[in-house]
Amino acid sequence: MIAVPVVKAEGSAPGMPSRARFTLLGWLVLAEAVLLAATLFLPSVQPRPLGAALGLGLLAALLLGVWRTPRSLLGVRGTWVLPAVAHAGDEVTLGASLLASHGAPPLVLEAWDPLLRRHEVMARLTGLDALPTRPSWSTRFPRRGLNRLPPLIARTVQPFGLVSAGMQIGPGTELLVLPALGRVRKELRTRLNRWVESQAITTDPGDDELARLRDYRPGDHPLRIHWKASARHRTLLVAERHAPGCRRLALVVDTSAGTDARKLERLICVAATLIDHFCGEGWAVSLHGHFAPQGVEGSRVRLLETLALAGATNGSLLDVIPTNRTAIVLALSPLDVSALLPKPLVLVLAECEQLVWLPRRVR
């Protein structure tokens, strides 16, 4: 599913060039130029007009480079180009859109690397003009949530590799990285199907229009049997509906404070995997927890965005389980729900790890 990424641009004025700096070669040339020029002023050294002229020429070239190099970047502008959807740990493609209204010399583009947590050289360009140039590169975001991307940096080295200068181009931005996704194993898929079919009677609103009849399978709840059709066909038939109440699912996630952060991340990964599974099957899913006490309904991406921002909370998990709803509860520890009707399906983290394949980086 493609969706517009949740981003926040940081408004700022165009960046001013940083102070020009000599490269290693520039320092060597500066030292040589000073020595050559000094021959005119040291009485103990025989004057060498040609060498002194060369030294003064080198000094003038260096000073001109110090003045000119930063100003060659003044017309450069750039913005981040972000992916539509990014999941923690998955490889994504980031990019930039660069242009220079009055042209720009050869330069390198430095961008924030979320894995190394520092600016790295991402592209080397022979120059820029008024038409946008869009370099791109691959990376990974190691953690879910709102990730800040500082402004891009353009850096150039002139002339002859003697003087370097850089400047921030355009604003920084933020990208909401969704939780990592796992995969529902066959055992959990079978268990969920049987549990869903047992939720035949519910006050949860839904369109109970009959979709089709199928043969009875061991484990089908008796309330799902269509007795009139079974009598006519002289075999047990089970009714399946277009959107029965059980296809409106409330997913409750335990984010109790004081829990190991790695366990919380694994449970959120399980929750994201179930949301992806149920929404892919066309179910209407709502998300509940102390991070969303009123519940959140909407598209798959909206639910995953809510999970991406979820953090550790306080309070009893029983307080956020909706009543009269078909619910699945993902708990960090065993939970007694015997007093609730209808009784939700409780999956403890230790059990989930056996029923859901989690990416290696989350385990």
C-alpha cells in the first residue's frame, strides 16, 4: 500500500556557506608560498626574485580561492526526497532534489545516515544547473518513530583541491518510520480462523449479509451452522458472511512501563504484523492501548503510524479493552479476562514469538 509519508519540514532561511578551509594540499602550498616569498625579506638568504614572485602568486591564488569558493555555493538549493513508506530495519531509498539557478561547480552531497548517525558523502556531482538533479541512495532506519533528518550539506573543493567550503542547503525534515513487520505463521493463521468463526454472536455493528455456505469442518462453532440449509441438503453447512461482527476487530496492545524495551519492541512488531495481516484480509481493525485510550480506527497506514509513536505507559490493561467487541489482546504477561464478555483472545509475548516470525533484528 502506498501512502503519503508523515514528514515535517523545518522552516529555515537558506544556509550561509561555512568558512573556507585549506585542504592538506592547500596547507602544503601555503607553507611553500610563504617560504618562497620570505626570500625577499630575509637578509641571510640570497634574494631570488623569480621564486619570490612565484610565492606571492601562490598566496594571491590561495586568498582568491578563500574568497571565491564559499560564494560558488550561494545559488545551490536542495530538499529531501523521502519514500512513501518506511519500515524500521527495511532497506529504503532516500534522495535529494538539487538545483542551482546560476550554476554550481563540482561538489559532493553529504546527507544524514540514520545507521551511522552522522553525515556521509552520498553523491559526487560534476555540477548543477537550473534543472533539478535527483541523486538517490539506499539506507535503513534502525528504529521506529519520528526520525529527524538534518539539512543536506553541499561541499566543494576549489581551486586545484586547495580550498574547501560547505553549506547547508534547504531545510531539515522528519520522517515517521513504521514498525518492522514479521510474518504470521500457519499455526497462528489456523488458530485465528477458528477463533474468529467462534465469534458468531456479537453486538458489534456490522453487515451480516450471508456470503456463502460451506461444508462443516471439525472445530467449527455450532452457532455458525446454518440449520435450515443443512436440513435441505442433508449435510452440515456453515454460513460465512460478508462482514460479520467478528470481522470488526479490536486489537489491544500492552505497553506497560517498566518492561524491557526489547520486549516492548517485539510486541509492537507482532501488533504491526497482525494489523498488516487483518487489513490485508479486508477486516476493519481498531487499535487500543494506553497510548490510544479512545481507540484509533482507520487505514492500515494510520494504525501503523499510531504504533510507530507508541511508548511505555502506565495503567491496567483491562481498562482499555473495549466492551462488546471482538478483541485480540497482546499482553507482555498473562492476563485474566474471564470476567469479560465476549471473551477476548489473549496472546502473551512468549506465545506470540512462537506464532509470528519476527525479523532477526527484532528478536
